[in-house]
Amino acid sequence: MSGTDYENDELVFLDEGSGELDTKSYKAWNILIVDDDEEIHTVTRLALTDLIVNDRKLNFLHAYSGGQAKEILHEYGNRIAIILLDVVMETDDAGFDVVHYIREDMRLPEPRIILRTGQPGYAPEEEVIKNYDINDYKTKTELTRGRLLTTVISSIRSYLQILTINQNRFGLEKIIASSANLFEEHSVKGFCEGVVTQISSLIGLDAEGLLCARAGSVLDRDDDGVYVLGAAGGFAQFINEPIETVQSDEIVEQVNRCLRQKRHIFETDSSVLYINRAGFEAAVYVNMVKDINELDKSLLEVFLSSISVGYENVNLFHELRNAAFRDWLTRLPNRNEFINMLDKPHMYGSDNANVALIDINHFSDINDGLGQEAGNELLRAVSNRLESHFSSAVRKGRIGSDVFGLIGSEEEVCPDNINKMFQSSFQVGDHTLPVNVRIGLCKLDNTRKIGIELLKRTNIALNRAKKNITDNFKYFAKDIEDKTTWRLNMIRRLRNDFADRKLQLWFQPQVDLVSEEVVGMEGLLRWPDGEGGYISPAVFVPLAEYSGLIVDIGQWVLEESCRRIEQLKDQGYGHLRVAVNISIPQFRDRCFVRRVTDALSAHDCDPSRLELEITESVVMDEPQIVVDALRSLKKHGVAIAIDDFGTGFSSMSYLQQLPLDRLKVDRSFVSDIKPGQTAVLAETIVTLGNKLGLQTIAEGVEKREQASFMIELGCDEAQGYLFARPMPFDDLMAFLGAKQS
């Protein structure tokens, strides 16, 4: 901790040349600083040097390791009032080892221990806090001079009180035992009941009392009224209820007066004890059958001082649990707690239960159109209706921004009942909003399953429901998960193989139909399956598009094609073109045109040797984007072809706008050609191409009669197994050489 870590607190510096306090001349409180950082010793001493507590100054003892600390502890024992102890020194748990040594080996309960760390990640282990008497735990940046002074003063007072009690009253054992038990409590209810019981025990009374606090937030209530947090005896029935339900004007008045005046109130037949720690206040009302003497009052003071830290901790733990397991907006269980409920079937108590996820359609439009506060108000309204529409046996939760979850019997948690809830509109401010939803459901049984898996399956069903055009719901089925798992595995495999450059670009020659001379070739992507075969493009291309990988793969195909065009030119085949398929995600890339021209420039390619093939579906998906991009590329000299023409029901108006060079007759129309029959669609496409002044090329020509028929129609070119199969580039070069010889 540096000097700047003290924020705006004023540091008090030692006079020049002054050293440690002479303990022989002054009575002093011994403060042991254990830290491996010399600067921490200096800053701490400077911050506390002029402090006087109960007419005593401070005497500083210094240890720079756990071992040195043990040596000093052996010399001074319980004459050390406070130990400012670093958690991480020569080892990550050196501080914990010193704590264990003090409390277990040396059996020293008096020295107050304040744990400090400069590494927030090294928080004290839970067992250390539970089992050892730790006064406080702070990061070094938290301990400004003001806070350090406050901590030291309160710790010295605590030390003095413990010493006094050790010397004068056997009841100390009860205090330590009570405090230890209470520190183990993590629930507000359990802690507060323990406080009431222990106070009654300390002063020799039957357990008859209650603890109250302004606890609306602690009990997840909207108000900040005074509630009964814990009680014993006849008051136990009022736990979690407003104090007014006790129906005692005297108790209500005394508790409110205690909280208002922030002090203890001692009456003849009752007492109200005030607890305050870090802004967390409480009042403990105790029925009295005898007057409390001054010794008992002193004992209670010590006890309340000790357990006030526990009261702060239990409230902080409750707030932390709320932050971790409760949705801040709707106060419903959040995703984490919903998974916990799915992990524990007894929490929803039904042998035939369903889990459902409800997604609000177009919720983002409400946020964008009416503002985020209107969106939040709608979510609260949906939450309230969930609570009123479904019985308390149905567990509810908010899983995501606009996704709610339900767990309950299949009679209640079913599509009809959920849709019924959304039949009427929601009132959001001045707006009446109808809400439509999509629902994913998963059937549960009494077989124990992992909660996160159940949520995943229900989410899969929800995603399928979003694609369902007939109903707004979908139940999970095992085959859905299997298909999803298979798809994700294939995508991961495709991504890895692409990164490892295992994909290959093969080429299928295209020929002039009359001369059967090679005029070009189409670049075709191949994915080896690792077992000597290849995965079909019909399988992996949709996966690449789904995952977004198609853009990177498409760019690699472009660059590889340009590189091969350059090699063809070097081998004397500079007149041949290479055709490449382009997907719609590539067109959506605002840098697509530049990427194509950069690839051409990088390999010094003639643009006219590169032909981009697009399908009709690509044109119809984003017509204007495609038209603009193709026009720009056409100006650079790139050739353009429509692939699978006739299968996409394209608009003739867009066809006229495209800067086309070639129409490809789809293989399905070519396969219709049979001896003695006409192929109307193939004939129509070729005729259309000729009318528009475009070259035409037939795909999938496998038989001689198909080639002859296409020649008769006036088709210019063809590709298919009749002429050549797709092949690697080296085989293509051999094929071209054989054609020339």
C-alpha cells in the first residue's frame, strides 16, 4: 500500500530522527505489524504514530515473515493488543498459518487480528473466518488512514474488554462460543434467532425475545418497514412479519425508539439492545424478569460489539446471495437459481413436470421504440402476471433479458395455459402492449438430471419454436439434441481443418460444346474426411454459412483461384478462366469488392480470367447489394455468371440489371433430356440467354445425347462427367497437357 492509497486522509509524520516508542517510559498498546513489504510498515506507523487510546500510545513491533511473527509472539504473548497481519508473505497462506499458530498452538484469544492483503484474489478461507477470532479483513487499498484509525481503536477496545472479562468473569466462554456459532450462520433468520437465544442465555433468562430491523430489502420486500428477522419463545410466529403484527404498542414503540435514537434502552421489565455495523441496524427486544446489573450490561456490550461484525457479514452474505441468485429487476430467481431448482427435483415436487422457456417476440423493438424503462416495466408486468397466473407450486425465473422460465406440473406448465396468460395486453405506462411469445418445453420425470443440461435442452426446443411456422411452441426431442450436437461438432471440425489448411480446391474443366476444347474450369471446394474420402459440399457449405466461416473460406477460395490463374498463365494456359461461387455473406461484407480486386492485384491476374458465379437465391436475398457489387467488379473486368439458373424463381427485372456474361443451365434441367423427348426448360433458358446476348453453359452433362441436344438448342459450353470430373490442380495440368498432345 502506497501513500496515495490513503485517499484524502491526512498522514501524521514522525519527527525527524524519532524511532519506536520507549515502552519503559510509557504505558503502551503493543501493535504487531506482520508484512513482507517495508513500505507497509512505514506507512502504517506514520498513520498511527500520534494515536492515543485510553491515555496510551502505540508501540510498534515489526515482523517481515510468519516465522519472525511467531518469535515476537513467543516473547510478548497476550501483551500484544493488535496484529495487523498480511495474508500472503513467504507463502500464499503464511498469514493463515500465523492465525492458526496464535489461536491453536499458543491458545491466545486476546490479541485482535486484522487480516490485510494487497491481492484481493487471496481472500481468507472460510474455515479461517469460522474457526478463528478474526477482527476484520480488508484489502490494503481499503485501509485509508481514517478507516485504519477506526479499526485500530475499536480493536483495542475489544482487546481491553476481553482482557477485563478474562480477569473478572467466567462468562467469557459463553461469549466466544456464542459468537463462533453465530459467525457460522449465513441466513438472516438463523443468525437473528441465535442472537436472541444467546442474549437470553448470557444474562440467565428464558429465551423470550425478538430482533427487528429495517429489512425490506433483506426480506425482498418493496418497503423499508421494520420487520421481525428472528425471534424466540412466543414471538417466533412473527418472523418475517412487520413488527406491528406483534400487536404490542409497547414493543413497537420501544423498538422504533431504539432504532431512532440509536442506543440501548433499559426498562424495568424489558430491554432493547441496539446493534449497528456498517449501516446495518437492528434492535433486540428482550423480556426481563429481573433488573440487569451493571456487570450484565457490560457483558452485553461486549457480546453486541463482538456479534455486530457477524450481523454485518450475514447481511452482506444475504445481499451477495441475492446478487448471485436473484434477478435485480423482477426479484424472480435468475438463471443460476433456476438451474439449481432443476438440479433438485424436490423443489418443484412433481413426477410429471415440464420446464418451459418463454421468449417475448420482438422485445428489442419495444426497447428501441419506447425506451429501456418501458421495456423494464413490461418485464415487471410479465413477472407479476406469472406470479398471479400460475400457482405457488410452479417455480418461476427470469433466465435472460426477455426470457422467463417455469417449472411445474404438465397440467399447469403447458402451451395452452402459457398462451392463455398472454391473451390480454399489458399496460406499460400510457401504452397498451399486446405480447406474443415463443415457448420451448422439455418434459421432466423423476429421474435425476443435471440442471444445466435440462436448461440446454429446453433452450434447444425454444430455438426450434422460433423457426416453427405453424405453432409458437416446441417440445424437446432427443433427435433435436443429436442433430445439434452433430452440427456443432462438424462446425468445430471444419474450423480446425480450415485453420490447418486441410481444405482443397479442385477444378472441373468446362468445354466448348462444338469443339470440346477446354475454355475454363470451375473451382470446387473439397473437404477431406481424414479417412480417404471427402465430405459432401451439400453438408459442409450450410455449416460454413451457419457458423459465419463461409466468408473466410470464400476469401481463401478467391485467393487460391487467383494463384492458380497465375500458374495457368505461366504454363501457357492464360486464355482459360476460373469460375468461383460467391455466397451472400460475402456480398454483405462491405469490403467484398476490395477483397476481390486485392486478390487479383496480389497475383497479377487478368480480371477477365476470373469469373464469379452467383445463384438466383443470392440475388433475391439482397438484390441491391448484389447488383451494386457486381457492377463495381464488372468495371474492373471481372466476368459474372448466374449459376443454377431457373431454380430460384428470380425476377426478370433484376436479371436485366445484372452485368452478366454467362447463364448456367442447372443440371436438373439437363438430366430431363431423354432421347425422343423435348426439354422445355433447358430450351427456354438457352433461348433467353441468346436473346440477352449471354453465353450459356450446361451443367451436369453426363451423356452424349445430352450434349448433342444442347448443341441443337444453341448452347455454347458444358461441364460434366462426360468431359471431365473435378480434379486436383496437378491432375488438371496433366489433363490439359494430354488434351494438347
